[in-house]
Amino acid sequence: MSSSEIVRVASYAPSAREVILVAGFPGSGLVGSIAVNYLT
């Protein structure tokens, strides 16, 4: 692919009625990060 070519990427936003945010902040020993990693 040469540097003069244009590449377009189209994406649609996912539709969700209920959005859940899981946040784990690093504390003592990174427990929050490890717990969120396990949940996801």
C-alpha cells in the first residue's frame, strides 16, 4: 500500500439500553485492578 492511498474505517456505535461501568482503582497491592480483570 502506498502512502497516497486513503483508508476509511466505518463503525457504528453499539446500542445498549443499560450500560454498566465497572471501575477498579489500584489500591494496596493492586487489588481493585485484579478484581476487575477477574470480573471481565
